[in-house]
Amino acid sequence: MTRQKTVFALSLLTFCTLELSYSAGAQEGTFVTFDPPGSTGTEVTSVNPAGVITGYYFEGDSSHGFVRSQNGTITSFDGPGAAFTNPESINPEGAITGYCSNGAQHGFLRSSDGTIITVDPPGSTATGPASINPAGEITGYYDDASGAQHGFLRSQNGTFTTFDPPGSRGTNPKSIDPEGTITGYYGDVSGVIHGFLRTRDGIIETFDVPGAISTVGLSINPAGEITGGYADPNSFYSQSFLRARDGTLGTIEVPGSTYTGPAYINPAGVIAGVYADAKVVNHGFLRSRHGTFITFDPPGSVDTYPTSIDAAGMIVGNYHEASGIEHGFLRIPGHDE
């Protein structure tokens, strides 16, 4: 399963993972590949500034959450009574949010000590937390009884605020910064997808890449810079953009690529994402703040999907080997980056 697809107890088990470390040259960085024991497919979703990684893995007909510490120790966990546990985001304190299900889909919050609670806005029939900031504030979406999708913000004390951009027929927040500013996307009555920015005081601003038929806000850093993807009506493939704090929008394109995106941005403005070559094979890229690119693939990869980048430039994600099995990877930046 790839990150292009979205997969919608309290048992803890600590493992030491079997890892392979590769030195791929200074410019390409160093790669560590990993899988929780028993995994038939590993999906890495987020890394925090301490290098602690979260994600989920498949085993039989279920998925389990995991945390990988700096020393490589992996702790597996499940939401209360859940058959599927899908962590989405980890903050600097090691708190993790995501969703789990066993029929009904619930949000969860796992503290750094391993305690797990459910996180569901009042009236929710399905909850999908997407991001947690350093203060422990969580954003994501929920469905109400009518099936309509809304955005929510959960404060550290557990209070919920729900929101929708004006004219929204479905709101999907994706990222929250330390100030509590949220980005994401929503669909309007005509089915067009727009990006949005919601400030801490509740002001919502809509934005679109000029000429795009859809714009998706995906990642926001402490400087208020936003990255995401957009669809060009003249291209079958999606592309990537960078929006400055002042609202200026620019596109991101890896030279020679058939598409570039989606992309994730760290506090320094360094961007990581995926691009496809002329054969439509997916690779990872890193874009410096000055606009230079480094492309990369873990050794043995035939398909690479970066999913998160931390303040130090460490990139995590997933890749497929030739047999089709999916593994997690950590890319440690080279000395010249």
C-alpha cells in the first residue's frame, strides 16, 4: 500500500528492529530501512525533532501503530479494541495522534508514556485526526450524522472547536503549526477543491494556485509557509506548490520530472516530496530553501514516497522493493546539505 492511498488494546510490545544502514554518498545522505517484526507492509507517517518516528504496519488483516525511537527500538500499539490503528502525526513531546477502527472510526491520542485515549468531537460518526503541534493541539476532520465532513481543533485540555470555510461541502485539515494556524483543503458546492488557512482566532482564508482546478494545503511550518499539491487542467498529474506567509504562491518542479508532489516543509523551509521520472517511477526529492534539488531513493527501491521531514532535515517515508513489499526508511542528510 502506498501513501497515495488513505486507510481509514491497550497492548504495548517493544521490539528491536533488524535494520540495514547504507552510506550512499554525502549528497545522497545515509539510509536506514526498517520494519516492525511481523510486518507485511510498513507505512511511515511522521518524525519529530528528536528523530522519533511513527506510522503503522500491516499484519494479516489488521494494521498496528508503532513508534521507533532514536536507537531503533520499535514499540507496537493498538487503539482500544481496534483492528486497525493508523498514527498520522507525532509532536516534539512524543505525543501521537491518528485514527483507529473496528467498524466505527475514532480518533486517538497516545501520550509519550503510552497512555491512549479516544479523540472524537461531539456528534462525530467518524474522526480522522491529521496533525498535532508542540502544545498538544490536534486538528483533523470528522463526519456528522448526515455524512457531512467538517474540520476540528482539539485544545490540550480536550475542548473541541469545529469549523468550515464559507461554502464548504467537506473540510479536511491536514497540518497545524506551533501558533495553532491550520492548513488543509475543502470542496465547494461545484466540486472544486480549494486550499485554506485558519488562524488561531478563527479567521479562514481560502487560496488557490492560479489556473489550478484543485489546490490542497498539506504542510505548514512555524514561519507560516505552506506546501501542498495542485491539479493543472493541462496535465494528468498533480504538481506541488509553496505559499509564503504573505500569500505569494510559487510552484515546485523537480527538473525533468513528469510530476512533482505532494511536499512537506520543515521549520527551515526545506521541502521533501515525491516526483516521477519519464517512466512514471516515483522518487524522493529534497529542495533547499534556495531552490536547489537533491533526488534520492533508498537502496533497492523501485518506488519511493517521502512523508515527513524534521527540523534537522531527516526525511522519513516508505518505499517498495521489486517484490512489491513496502518498507519504512529514514534518510539522514549528508554533510554538504
